[in-house]
Amino acid sequence: MPRILLVVFLVCLAAAAGAHVSAPPRESWLEQADRLDILAPMDPAFQPAFDVLSDLTPLVGTTWNVEFTIISTFTDTFTFGDQIRYLDATPYLTVKDQYGNTGSCFPKWFTWQEHDYGVVFINEWWSPIETEFYDFNISGNTLNGVYQFKYDGNQYTNPYPLTGVRVGGPPPPAPTPAPEPPAPPEDPPAEPAPTPVPPGVTAAKSGIWKSHDHVLSLYLQRYPSGSCALVVTMGDGTYTAFLDTNYADGIACSDVDGRGYTLSLALEDGARGTLTVTLPVYGLVITPVVLVFEALGE
């Protein structure tokens, strides 16, 4: 049954049965479109006080087949314009159906509206249909919403379920890729291996050594090259540094600054011995020393 004959049949059936098709409780999408058509030509400075709550961009330049059922099933093909236009401050898209009729597509204006887009066709040559309205949301390549038409003044039909698929135009925008997961933390650097001691050699262990009265402190550090660094202080803020390039033959060396200070360490074992050192101010100092804080990995 052609759509016009079906609509005439439905209108007559409603009248015969005394049925009442109620108008929407609030100013509808169609009424807003009608009001724009009336007010804009009358007042060029007319600015519709609407907040735009949806984006027309996903529809630009696309073609859709939409379908709804009123006893019979109808399929329309909509081709949307390739650029967003403005009626004063209100954005809209032109849209043509498969018969060449031109309508308008507007974004969502009010928070109470259930759908993001509305397509309006004003069919003055169709009687008794005055206006057709397609209200819908899109998700990727699919469309879902409702179809209504207005007839006999200001009466609206109840909404009929509307579905659709994209059949042409640019593809929908790709979803935003999920952020890359953060890289796992790097393993902490391995602790340095203890410096090997040549066979048959008693080596002083790395760490902090002290005299029995804790007045003198000695920092000792062995290195894989076979060298040994030593720093001596009497707790007065003065530090004297020494370097023995080969501790395997015993620790006996001069200060690194070449000021003429000397140091030797006679070991009883790896953690005890007698230190003989010359220092600024103190001159020659001879004292037993023991390992108090052993270095990690020794």
C-alpha cells in the first residue's frame, strides 16, 4: 500500500473510532523547526536560544537507508549534505530522500530529547501529511530511533520504531585506541659482585673501620682492578685520601694529592689490623683498627 493511501486510511480509521492522537507534552522537534521557518524570514536578527547538544559531523556527506513499519514496511534513502550550514546560530544539514525531496537535519537542542538528531521533511504537496519527522541516534554504521508524521493541523502520530544502516559516504571515525600500558619497571641493577681475592692473600674487607676509641675512622674500598682506596679522618672534618694500586702485596701507599702522607695496614685477618698513617696536624698515628660496618656483598 503506498504511504499516502496508508496514512489516509489511518486518519479515517482514527476519526471513525473516535480515537485521539495526542500532541507531545512539550514543544517538539517539529514545532521547533516550524517556528524557525516562521521566525527567521520575519526577523533577520532572530537568534534561536538553543544549546547544541550533539555534533552533526558524523552525518556529513553520508547516505543511509532507513526503515519503519506502519502496517506495511517503508524504506527511505537519505543523503546528507557535504557541509554544515547555519540558520543564524543554529547548525543544520540539508538532506535529500530518494525522490529528490529536500529536508533539514538538526542536532539535539534540549536535554529531555531522547535522540541526537532530527530530520524534518515538510511535504506541502502531500495531503493530509504536512510534516514527516525522523528522530534517531547513530552508532558506527547503524541508526535507531522513531518515525512520526503530523497531519490535520497539529496532530502527531505515535512514534514508530525506526532503524537504518549507512550505505555510502565517508566511514565513521575510528574509535580512539586504548592507551598503551605503561612499560614494566626495569629491574634494579644487580649488586656488584665482591672483589675477588687472589689465592693465598688475606685482603682487608671493604667497609668502615674504626680505632678502638672510635676517634679515627677509615673508609676502605677494594676494586676489581686489584686497587684499593682508603680515606682517613680524625673526626675533625679533614679527610686524607690514599690509593694502593695493588693490595695483593699488602696495603702500603701514599696520599692521592701528593702531599707526602703515607699509610700502611698490617692485617691480622680480613677485619682486624694495625694502621700506621701520617696525617695533617696529627703527624704519625699508629692504632689498632677493626671493621665496624662491612660493605654489602663482601
